[in-house]
Amino acid sequence: MPKRRIKLHGFNNLTKALSFNIYDVCYATTLEQRQRYIAYVDEAYNAERLTQILTDVSNIIGANILNIARQDYDPQGASVTMLIAEEPVVSDPNAGLAGPGPLPDKVLGHLDKSHITVHTYPESHPHDGICTFRADIDVATCGVISPLKALNYLIHSFESDIVTVDYRVRGFTRDVRGRKHFIDHKISSIQDFFSRDTQRAYDMIDVNVYQENLFHTKMRLKNFDLDNYLFATRAEDIDARERNRIERRLKQEIQELFYGRNL
């Protein structure tokens, strides 16, 4: 039996914020390969591509784009910010009184609280073959639309070896009787919203603070295939001793990113 929707007094002003840190880890044996890797990810995830990803996210969660700001950086990296609204900004001129657009004060409320952002950070170190690509993504919505609908799409849109996800519901909304509601949907773990293929592919651990409506999940790919982490070379072309060293170094990097500390 479907749950009866809460009858609210006025606008649902709960803020639902979903934040990602997504990491791709790679090993490049030479300086020239490291430079090529950085150039590759910088082009693969430039501002134009990121804009398309965020546009898709907006469509998935049922939001309408108000404004887009994007920038490619020198020497590398990109950022895109979108302001979004739960309802269309421009009303249909043929709709008449039956379908007006949102009032100005309502639009301003969305502008203050609803947005999608992404920032990228390709990096490497001259004294180590490890290269990483990090994408920071925030999806914040105000109203009934939920950023959780975009979870699986975002993970599949990036080369994701390590993912940390935070979800927080802030504020409160009132029903017609004046009772405050600090959350308007059931959730016990972010993991419940992942597709089955994502659940099978990753090891996950939770750190949740239920009384604060704060949910945190860390994810790490289960399978390790060295060829998937080498850039412009193959494991069979590297001698066994060096191959073992590279594999140990990559696994250490993955562990450190997963636990958030040096090991």
C-alpha cells in the first residue's frame, strides 16, 4: 500500500545535499606517459563534457536548469556550476491561468538552495608513477526532487576506483497542522539506492548518524586487474619484479584514498 503523502503548509523547503569524491588511479612509467595521462583525463572531462553530465543529472532528478557557469583551467582541471529549480522558470504561454510559472520569490528560493557543481583535479608527482584524477560533485536540491536518483548515473559517468558519498537532509518543513518534518523519505543507508551492478562491483562501508539525517558511504572496487591501472603499457611488458612493485604501490594508493590517511 503506497505511503500517504504529507500535506504540507506552503513550500517543501527541506534541503537534500548529495556530495561525491570520485577517484581514478593510474600508473604511468615515464614522465611523458604521466603528461599524456593528465592531458587525456583533462580532455575526457573538460567543461563541455561535464556540462553534459550535469545536464543529464538535472534531467534524471526532474529539475530545470536556470543558469550554467563553466570553466576550463590552465594547466588542467575544469569546473561547472548549474543553478536548478524544481519547476520550469518560463510558463507555457498557451497554458493560461491553469499553468503559471513559479512566482519570483519561489524562484529566488530555488536559486539560493538548488544547484549542481563539479570540479576536477588531475594530478601526478614527478618522483612517482602514480597519477590520480579526482572529481568533486555536489547536488543540492530544495523541495520534493531527490538527488539520490542520480547516484548510479554519476558513478557510471566517471572512471571510479574509489568513491566517497555523503548525503544530508537539512532544515525542516511543516505540515498543515504545524508539525515539523525534518526528513520526508525513508533511508537507512546510501547503499540501498545503488543499482545491483554497483553493489556487486564495490566493497562498501557506512558511517551514518541517523539522528542528524547524515549518511556516509565509502566504496572501493573489488577486482584488481593491473592492466586496468597501467597507462600506455601492458603488464606483460613489465618484468615480474617491477610488476609486483607497481601492484603494491597501486594497492597502497587505493587503500590510502579509501581510508583517508597515509599508510
